[in-house]
Amino acid sequence: EPPPNGAFECSNENVINSVCRLICESGFRVVGDSSPRCNPDSSWSSNDAYCEGITCRSPGPPDHGTMRCSEDNSFDSHCTFECDLGYEMSGPRRSVCEGSGEWSVAFPTCSQIVCPNRLVLEHGSVACSHSKSFGSKCDFSCQAGFELLGSSYAVCGGRGTWSFAREGSLPLCELVTCPDVEPIPDSQIECTAERNFRSTCSLSCLLGYEVRGTNLITCGAAGRWKGSLGYCSKITCEEVESFHHGSVSCTDGSNYGSECSYSCDTGYQLTSGSKVRRCQENHLFDGIAATCTIKQCFPATPPLNGDVQCSDDSNYGSVCHITCNPGFELNVDDTVTGYERRCDANARWTNSQPSCRMVKCRALATPVNGGGRCSNMDNDAGWSGVETTCLRITCPVLDQPLHGSITCTNDNEYDSRCTDEENFDSSCRFTCDIGYELLVGSSIRSCGEDGLWSGSQVSCELIVCDLYPALENGRISCSNGARYNSRCSFTCDIGYELVGSQSRSCMESSEWSGITTSCSMISCTPLQEVENGRITCTHRNFYNSSCRFACDVGFEMQGSESRVCQADGRWNGSPVGCGIITCETLGVPLHGRKRCADEDNFESTCRFTCEIGYELEGSKSRTCLELGEWSGVTTHCVLITCSKLPVPKHGSVRCSKRDSYDSECIFSCQEGYALFGSTTRSCSVDGTWSGKITTCESIRCEELTAPNHGRLNCSRNNFYASQCTFQCNTGFYMIGTSVRTCQASHTWSGIEVSCAVVKCGILTQPSHGSLNCDAADHWNSTCEIQCDVGHDLLGTRVRTCQADGSWTGNAVSCGVVTCAVLEVPENGNMRCEDENNFESKCRFSCNVGYNLRGSKTRTCQEDGTWTGISSSCRRIRCGKTERIRHATVNCSSNDHYNSVCRYECKQGFDLVGSRTRTCQEDHLWSAPVPACESSRCGLLEPPSHGSVRCSNDDFFTSQCEFECDEGYRLLGSPIRLCKANRNWSARQPSCQSRDCLPLTAPEHGSVACTKQSFYDSECRFTCDVRYELVGSPVRICEESGGFSGVNGVCNQISCGELSAIDNGSIRCVGSNNFRSSCVYVCNNGFNLVGSDSRKCSATGEWTNSPPVCELTTCVPLRAPRNGAMDCDDSIDECGTTCSFTCRKGFTLSGEARRTCGHDMRWSGEAAQCLRANCPPLNVNPGITYNCTNESNIGSNCTFQCDNEATLLGSTYRVCLNDGTWSRSNPVCR
């Protein structure tokens, strides 16, 4: 029997082995064995199952909220939640106990309502009773100097938004402003911030005027200016002082802007101070007092070989007398015996500077073809000796060389004879005939001062080229050996082609014409690799090489099976290709697609897929086999279907395609019922319906709760169309909808209801005061007002919120405390922040040149008195200035501020440091004390190639002596004195070099000198081609009048005998002298390693390193795999023979004997050991196979299944060259 609230469903009623399944009603679950079985003895396997009611965990109300449940925590119990006034719900308002024993959703929470964004009032403050929480009241007040416009308070409402006292009127603090300021004569008034609170107006006077009284006023919080502005008075300066040797005139006396100009007497100039000074705003003239000093001309200098004497150095009015030394005379009018120059008012010397000329003899005539040089030392009236003449120098006649000629030049013009016969300085050039070269002697020879030709006798020798080395794999034929104009022709052996010039000639440069010739083996263009095939060649792509072709499995050959490289550099036969095997094209299944890897070609695989809503029957993929057939079976696509959907109770369903794929079924419920589950379900690709099972249930709204401080009355029990009415208690007003109805959407109409307490409005906090309330602005709340320190209270101190929403008493204000007005110090200024009001600070400062005594700052205190002591201004002093030796000092205003003191040194002394010092604001003088030091003439430079020594550097009276270096003599005065006018006596001397006798060039060489035969001249010696220098290469003219070093000679260059080469020989042209050449040749069977030629160079050394002849070898061979190799003892040398053999079971492919040839290549084709055949094939029963050549190499065996079985695996196997079968054996299924 079934238990209460349950029923059994049996597979075969109560017959033996029938299984019955217990199914419980909605809201109950099975406990015990839910599926008993009927045993063979007619008893049930168990009978303890029953249906137990489902319950969920006991619910509880949220903090700051309430809860109501329909059936406690039983199945299908509906619990609704409400939050207290001032709180809002987070989460769903309704939860249901489900069949799983769990509530449908998590229970909600109640959090305090908070208004967004904290209220901010620019230039004001906000005081809130409960921060941003529900019901909090925030009062607005402005800073000092601002007044409040708009709402005075705001309240945080039940919707989390702020409501203001005056609807839509936001609070605003507007800046207080003061009235316009009256204009003041001769001034400018500038105000900040458009006369707003705390803005300032400053008084500044026009140029030439200064402020008397207060120059700054401030706009107060009450909109009145604090203090009053002063007035503008004209500026005046002290009178300017008089000065020596000059005068001063002013444009407007000592008034501001007056310009005073200074001028000096005739012969004096302004050397310090200002030329023009102006009266400034600081009551002082700018610049410094002027000083006039006597003008000076440039120091008078004596003429060379003369002297000068002046009456007053170089000062204005000084007269200088100029005279010449003995042996010299003034270069002026002959009648003048003395010469004067005067320093005028323009600081210039009258007359021009004269010179002293030497008393001269008559000019001597220069000899023809000669020259002259005078010492300038004689000063008498006549010349010693007799008249001088120059005779022409001649050299002997030169001989013309055999096989050569002479051409001579003069002024770069060539002639067939010597330029000036055999006279001095005639130059002759020697040249050789074509085919000859200058091997001995100088190419150019000149007739020298000694009547001898420079250089050595010339000879011309026949030109010879280097011997041409033997041509490997070819032959050489020359018309005249290696001599000039000999022509050599080249030919190559059969199988080789010529690279380079076919013929070359010995040229005039001793070089062969054309380019290097060699014989290269003929080669064909390399054959390209065969795609899907293989190629094997005997000698790569060289002449007579044979190449064989083979195709991979699944491909067939097209073209010649073998090709040979011919003598014309081309391959015989036709090009080779391997074409792929193809199968018949497969059809595309209806409602499906086909995709092939390589179309219908061998081993291409085609894969099949069906359209969405269809499933595949047959082979998913098929492969093209070697025999041109496809693997697998034909493919088809079949339509997908789903099971039939049940119709929900109290509802209906409509389907677009019944139960076929992609059919869409739409569910709907009868009126008064709500749909649970999926509204729409579709038949999917996997044959199942999308979405969840659909049911229709009755409509019901969540239960409403009464508001705090209010009541609730509902007509029905939360079902559809039920109406609930709300009312508030006395002293509260309603926020929300008073009547709400349950709608078809499971929700109540209208908005949530709350009851708010009556309020009076937040009081405004007085400026400079505080406000303290016990319950914000609620009914019966009391507020007490207090003023800040320094302010007095006006109005009602305590006020209470009444039942009618108004406050008791009168509005309150706080007035500021004031102090007595302070006096401005004489020669100073005073600036106050807020006139003489409480906490106003007044700051004192003194005018330039004065110091403050007393308090710098004084503040108005709470008791109406000022802090600190009275302030005054006193004049600044720097203390008396110091006096210095050899100088005078004058100060403009003793040691008072801005006084300027000027220093002047006595004659013969120079000032070091600042010429003036000024008394500054910091009680210090502007610069250190200067000093007077002795005058200096400036340091003297030593003469070139000489030195100078002075007794006292360049100070006055210092004496300097001059000396010359070795090899030089002094010209001019050896001593110079530093005079009082800061100039040196006499002129700067110089050093002149001494001479040596001329040098002659060595035979077969030449000489070149930097300074001819003068002192310190450097002469370098060089030898002609084929000669080297023995002796000093460089000689220098010394102070003694002779050249350093020893005479040099030019000897012929020789490189020495060459050592013989092993396994080869040497052939030389020109013995072992300069430009001789030698060629190295190796014996047969040996290769030359290194350069094949060497030449005797100008350094006496042979070019290049000596070569060696090494034994010729071939590339080492290796024994074939599965075989052996036996070679001669000569190891890869020319003529070495190697024999090859294979192991048992393998056959030899290629040459059995190979020999190393002269071309360093092995003869024949490479040897290989190939297996004779492959092992027998062991195939499974039911498979038959057929082979093209049994088990021999290259045999191809194909497989097929008996009866109707399918072959799985490879359809063929090939016997490879290594004796193994390709691929693996297939199977049949």
C-alpha cells in the first residue's frame, strides 16, 4: 500500500521481478528505500519508505525591519520583509520555501538611508544634526564678509534626497562690498577685487610726488573702509656739491627730476662719477659726484736710434724734445737742428713722429748675374775695396746613352739640346727608347756651382717580364720568351675550357697584358631536384657525369630516366617530372559539405560534414589510394528530431515545426495565472529541448506593513486587486501614496509610505558666534547661542522650537571689539589689516636710510588694548671710512646712509680696487678699502731666438737685458728701462741667424735644404732608384758655421741570393739586384703553396714569403656501409688505388677500384653495398598480395582482402635499397 501523501509506479504491476518506484506529492520527499522489488517468494524487498513534509530553516526579520510568513517555514511558505522608517532594503522583498528545503532567494538586509553627496557651501559652513543620514537637518551659515541668500537649511528625506527650506532655492554666500573711494590730487588709487570684503585700495603718487600718511585701506566685513588715505607731496633733494677743475648747472634746482650737468675746465676730462645726475624719489641725486683729472697724451716714444725728453711726462701742456744718436740724423727739413712736440687740449701730440735715418754712403751697383748684402755698420762717406763682377760657371758636355736620348729644360720648356749649353743651372733629362728602361744612373742631371753635373752616368737596358708559370691542364706558346713585346698564346686540354686572356704580351711596364689565364673543367647547368622523386649523379654536373632519376611511391615518371653532361656543356635527353596518381571525383551529400586536402590526388583525404539539424551516416573521411580508388563507404545526412513536449496545466503551447530540429514552441497561461519556467523552448542539434519545464500559478503580491508612527488597513489578503489604505499619527505628516492596489505584475501601485515629524527649520549661526541645539529643529528642541572671543551678543540667547513650527525669541548678532587709533612713525609707514578692530595687526616700516626702533607688529587685543611698544625711525650710519697710503679720500655726506667716498692715488701710483665706496642700508660700505701700488710698464716679450732678464719685473725703474741663442747675433739696444710714464726706453731688439758653406749632392743622388746654407737649415739626402744611402741622411747648419754629420754616398741595392725550394725549381731575371724577379715551379705530383713569384724591392728585401711544394692528395674515401675498403700505403696521393668489397648478402654498386688522378679527383663512381633482396612478407589470413619482382630490390607488392572485408592500412609495400620493406602490413575487417 502507498504511504500517505505518496503513490507507487510499478514496471509490471505486482508480478515477480516487478520494480515499484515511490513518488511523493508536491511538498514531500521520500525517506527509505524508494524502489522495492517483488521477490520470487512473493514478498517485497522492502516496505519502509514513506513521504516526509519538506521544511526550510527558520526565518528571522532583518535588523531595523519586520517579517511576515504565510506558513512559517513549511514548503511553499511565502515570507515578505519590510524596513523601518529611515532604512532601505537591499535584496528581494519576497522569498519562498522550495522543494529542495532551501529558500528561493537569500533574505534581504535593511541599511540606513543616506543622502548622496555631502552638502558644500562656498565661502560658508554647513552644520548637520546626523551627517548624511535620513532625517538629518543641515543649517547653512556664511563666512565673515559674506551674506546668505536662499534656503537657510536642508533635510535628508525618505528617498535619500535633500529637501530645502525654500523649494528650489539653493543657499549662496554673496561677497560684501564697500563704497567708491574719493579721488586725491596728484595720485593714483588702485583697488583689488572690485571693493569686495577684504579687498584693499592703495594710494600711489604721480611721478615726483610721495605719500604723506596712510597709503592702504581695507574693506571690512560690515561694508565700510577701515582707515583713511593720506595725500601726495612734491619730492626734493639736497643741493649738489661743488668740485675742482670744473662746474655744475641744474635744470630745476633741487626738485624731483631736475638734471644737473658736470663739465671740466680746458685740458681736463671727467674720469670718475656721473656726467649728468637727476633728483630721484629717495630725495637723493642718482650717480656719484664727478671728478676732473688732467688729460694725458699717449706716452711719447723715442725714434729708433734716437731719444726723447719731456717737461711733464705725457700730461696736458707737456713739451717733448727729440734728438738722434751719433751716426744718425733727423728725417726732417735740413734747417731743423731740434724737434719739439706738445700735448694739446685734445690729448694729442702736435707735429708728427720723426725718425732717425743713418748717415749713408752712395748706393753701390749690383753686379750682373750677382747680388749684394750690406751690414749697415759703416757710417763714413766712402766704400772700401774695388768694384765687383760675376763670371759664368760651365760644366763638361754630356754623352747620349746607348738606346736612349737627352732632353734639357729651362723654365719648364724642353729642347733637344741642353737649355743653356753646359752653363750653370742647366738641367738635362734622360729617357730610354721603347722596349728599354733606365736601370743605372740619374734620370735628371743639373750643372752645379762647382762646374760638375749632379747625379751619375745613365745606361738603358732591355725590358724583361716575369717568367710565365706552367699552365695546369693546358699549354703555353711564346714568340720571344719573357722579353719586351713577346706574345704568349694559351690552349686547354680536352674537357677543359679557357678562363682569362687567350694571349698576353710583355709590356713596357714589365707586366703582362690582359688577365690571368687558367683551364677550368667544363660543367653543365646543375639539374634541378625532381619534385616527388630522386636524382643520383656520378660526378655532380661536370663533363661526362651521368645522372639517374626515380619517382616516389604514388607518382609516375615523365621524361628521360638518365642524362649525361656533354662536351658542349649541355645535358642529353629530355627534362624529367613525376606526376601524381588521381582518383574519381566524390559527390557532395544532400544537406552536407565535402572538404578535400588535395582534390582527387593520391593520398588526398576528403572529410564530410552535415548542415545544422542533420546527422552523418557512412564514412566521415575517405582517402585516395595508390590504385586510384577511395577508401570507406558512401556518406548521407539524416534530419534530427526531439521528443514531444507536455502542455502545462492552466496553459497552452504552439510549435512552429512540431518536434523537428529548430522547431520553436511558445507557452502562455490563462487569465489570473502567472507563467514559471521557459516561455519559449527550441529543438536543439543534440535532439533535446532548450529551457526549463513550464508551469502556470496564481498571481499574489508581497504583504505590506504599516509605517512607523502610522496605521494600515487592507481589503483582501494580498491577492490580485487587493487595496491598502495608510494614515499617520498626530504630529506627523505623510510621504508617499495613501492608497495602494495589488497589480497583475505582482507589485503594489503607488510609492512607499512614511510618516515624518514636524520641524521648525534650522536656526542660522551668527557671524563670530556658535549655535548649540539639543534636537536639531524638531518639536521642543532648544538652541543656545554664544559669541566668539572679542565679540558681544545682541538678541535672545536661548530659543525653543514651538508646535506651530516657529522659534521663540529674536534673531542674534555678535559685534566686534575695537582699540585706539595708532600713530604713523616719522620717516616711516604703518599698514593695518582691519583698521583698529579686534585681532587687527598693524605692521611698521621705515623709509630708505632709516632703522626701526620698537615693535614691528602690534595686535588689537580682546580688552581693547594694543600689544607691543611704540615704534620710531632713526637714520643709518656706516662709521668713518679708512685712509690709505699714497692717496686722498673725499666723502659726499660723512658716514651717513648713501654717502659716496672717492679715492685718488698720487702721481706714480695706480689704484687697485674700487675708486668709490657708498654707505649702504646694512650699515656697511659697498666695497673693500682700495690700495695704491707702483706703476707698471707691462711685461716684455723675449726676441725670437733670444731671451730677456729684468731686475724688477715690469715695475718702475726695472732694467731688462737681452741675449740671443747660439747661432744668432743681437741687432738693437741690449738694455731697456721702465720709465715713470709707464713706457720702456729704446725699441725691442731682434736676433739674426749665422751662415754655413753650401753642401754638394752625392753621385747617384740629390740634396734638399730647408733654409739654403743659413743657420739651423736642415739638408736631407736621397739616392736614385736602385741605390741606397750610406752616411748621414740629414745634416744641420750649426752655430760654428759648419754642417753636422758626415758626407753620404749612394751604393747600388742588392737583395742577396734566394734559397732553393724542395721538390721544385727557381728561375730568375736580373740576378739579385733591385727589380730582379724570380718564378717558383713545383715538380709533377706537387702543388705550390704560397706566391709563385718574388721581386727585389727598394728596401733590399725580396717581396712575399718563400713558397713550398706540397704533395698532391685527393679527398679521403670512406668504406661503404656493409662493406670494406683496401688502399695503397701512399694515403690519398696521386696514383693511390683503393679496392672495395661487400659483406655476404650485399652486392656492390659502383666502381670496385678507384684511383687518385693528377686533377686530385678519384676515378669512377662511388661504391655502395646494397642488400640482394628483402625478407619474406608475413601477412594475416584473409589477405592476398601480388609483387612485381618477388622480394628483390625495387619490387612493389599490392594487397587486397578476401570476400567483402575492408582493408585497413597501406595498400602497397616496396622493397627499398637497404633491404627493408616500406610502410607496414595492412589488416582486413
